[in-house]
Amino acid sequence: MKNVIIIGNGISGITAARHIRKRSNYTITVISSETEHFFSRTALMYIYMGHMKYENTKPYEDGFWKKNKINLIKDHVENVSTTTKSLHLKSGKEITYDILIIASGSRSNTFSWPGENLKGVQGLYGYPDLQLMEENTKEIKQAVIVGGGLIGIEMAEMLLSRKIAVTFLVRENEFWDNVLPKQEANLISRHILSHHINLQLETELKEIIGNESGNVQNVITSKGQHIPCQFVGLTVGVSPNISFLKDSGIETKKGVLVNEFLETNIPDVYALGDCVERKYELPGRRNIEQVWYTGRMMGEVVAQTICGEKTKYEPGPWFNSAKFFDIEYQTYGNVGNTLKPNETDLYWEHADGDKCVHLVWDKNSREFIGINTFGIRMRHKCFDKWLREMKSIDFIIEHLAEANFDPEFFSRYEKEIIAAFKKETQLVNR
């Protein structure tokens, strides 16, 4: 009977454990130093805001793991020896494996700013970070968030829910414009300002200043501003959590390098989720993708391979979703922050300024390439199918109403979008 060890109890590691159990009687052990049981990391903000309790974020009852013969160990993996097939844990224990799955997730980025180790300065990735944030934000009045991305906007909403004034330092010209086209980035920047956040664009952190007790008391920006605060949230992205693999022989760059079967360079060692860096290209996708659904898909693929049905990781067209305060965001296919030479687009924005649709297609073949939607919910099933079938932009426009997620409950905007498309097409064809 094979002994499978999984490092990490996030969505990728736990999905692998569950699907291996469905397919085999292998011994399965999951090791994590974050929490004892699997929980939904995407729900962290709702715990802080009082909408949920931690126990409500666990998809399975605590007894599920014993019932399904999945062993859980709360410990930290210090290093891995692939020559002896063993893991050395912080507790001093040593565990051997037949098959190893690395699903160790990410860690918050830091950039060696002066003062970043002061009390009240932190990132937000896992449950221990949430617990630290609870402690660091008790009875405070002012906070500074550094870095314009999805974690930053979540942290801003969390802090505002407790009436903590927020200053947001974003080095780009608009919020998240290194990812979003300028139109959408401007829309979100306006939305952030409407929530009375002090959004400081084209501004970077220079230094964090502490008081005599070692607590943060203000920051100095690249523009020389001194901003008083009792909390600093460092949300400048995340990186694969792989430092414990040093000297293991497992090949890494930014992440753990894997092939199309999620195999590393070492036999019987696989990697999943946020810590993975693909060695091969997938059209329209980055080699490191740190999102929930890719981790889940990787877990299913590896379980099939380990249990005798070797399966490639083929995630299909890119998609993602998020929320910027009151505005829901969805993206399907590829909408870059700038158009490529072969691309053309249509940007439509509603008069209220908090809804938009951005369509991109190949200007020569007219093949549909991607769509961003803000404030209008669309059906993933439709766009995934249309992208796989390489439908034309004309087909998308003709069938746009089919992708409307809740037409019976929300206003419809297809007529306005179609009218804008026809007007744009007529102008181009003149």
C-alpha cells in the first residue's frame, strides 16, 4: 500500500487527498502548520467583518477526515530529503513517503522596507495573518495599505467595516492598471474614492516609522508625505512558498517546476496550486497562476495520475472573478492592460459609472479573444464554450443575452452594448 504525503491543506492539497481516497486505499497524510483543518481561505475577510465565524468556513465537519482515513498533522515541514524520501518537521519528527505532493501555497511579498518588522505591519494570506490582523487593529483609527491588487482591496473593505480610516498607496497611474485596461482601472479608482478612501496614485512606500514601543506610528511616501497610522498592510502580491525545498534536489525557479502532468524532476514528487511554476506553455495563461480554481483542478489531475490514470493538466480558457466593494468583476479569455497589434476592442460603460463591458477580438479573423465585465454578472459556461469553439465577435454579440446570469432579477444591458458595437463597427468600416 502506497504512502502519500501532502504538504499543505489548502484547496489543491485537500482536493488531491479527497480524490486519491475515492480512487484508492493508499495511506494519505496531510501536513499543514496553518490550521488543523481545511477551510476556505477566500472567506477570511468575511470572518473579520463579522459575516461568518471560522467554523462556518470549513466545508467538512472535523470528523470527515478520520471517517475517510485521511490523517492530519499540524506541524511545519522544515526540509525535504528526496534521497531518503523523508520530511523533517519542526516538532523534530521525521516522516517517510512513497509519493510526495507539494501544495505549500504562497507567502506575502516584502521588499525590505525600513520598518517593515515593526508591530502593526503585516501581510494577509492565511489564517494566522487574520489572527494577527485582529490583534493589530484593535482600537486603532488610521491604516495605510501598500500595493494595489485584490488582497489590498479586500483589506481596505475589512478595515472600513470597523470604521478605520484607510490611505491606499498605489504606485501605478490607476488602481491595478498593470492588469486592467485603463478604462476599467479608472472605473475602479473612482469606486474606491467613492468609499472615502484616501487613494494615493503614483505613490510608493519609502519608510515605516515606529514609536518608542516598537509600534508603527506613520509612513513616509516616495513623495515625502508623512501619513500617521497605527497599522500598515503590505499587499504587494504573493510568491510561491518554497524556501523549505532548498537543497532538496527538487528543481525550482520562482515556483516548483512541473511538467504537464504536474511532475517535478524527482520521481514520485508532484506539485500543485500556488507554489507551481509550469515548465511548458499554455496559450493565454501564465506559468504561475495563484487562483482557487486552478488549485482544485490540479488536485483532481494529480489524483488521477497517482491512481494509475495518467492525466495532463489542461485548464482551458483563463477566467477569474473578484469583488471591488460593491462591484463584481469577471474576466473570461484574455483582456490585457494594453491591446496587442492584432487586437481591437469595444469598451462600453453605463451612465452610472459602475458597470462596464470590455470585449476584445482579433481584428483580422474577428475571433473573440476575451471579455471583462464589471457590475454585470455573466455565465461562465457560455464564455468557456465560446472561447473553446473560437467563436467570432459577431457570434458573441448576437448571443450576448444567453450569457446574462440573472436576467429575471437584474436590469439588462444587451441592447445598449449591441448598439455601441454596431456604432463602433460602422465607424471602423467608413
